[in-house]
Amino acid sequence: MPDTMQRLQAWYASMCDGEWEHGCGVRIETLDNPGWSVRIDVRETDLNIDDFVAVSIRRSDEDWIVCEIKASVYEGHGGAGNLSEIVEVFLRWAKKM
């Protein structure tokens, strides 16, 4: 089974149609607390933002995620060890379509 990043790469590649990737895309950045920020623009995709259920999990100050849709952008944030979990939340939602 492909790992999380391979699946994200495959999803991204499937969206690239010569237009979408010029105005939309995937951005993964670090936070200074420390942690991760993932932004995936879902405009002009088949994803229904109304089907997304926001996620907020705080296990500790270092182990947490918050994932939501804002202005047609998936925004996931989490602790330094939570990058894969943030991406998995997106991929589980995207797979439902």
C-alpha cells in the first residue's frame, strides 16, 4: 500500500490538468511552536466542502491536530510529529469522493 506522501502526490497529480495547478495546489510549511501547517486548495475539484467534518484533537501540547475548510482551502495544523496525520485526514475525506 502506498504511504501517505505517495497518496498525496497521486492525488495532486490527478488534479493537475494544465490549469488547476496554476492557481491551486498543496503547501506544507513548518510552524514556530513547533509544528506543521498544510494548506490544500480544493477549488475547482470534485470535493464537496460541505461533506468535510472539522477535526480538533489535543492529546498533549506537542501532539495535536486541527483540520478545517476555510474559503475552499483545507487547512490542517498540528504538532511536530503530526504531519502524516494531518495529511491522512485530508486523504480520507478526498477518498470519499
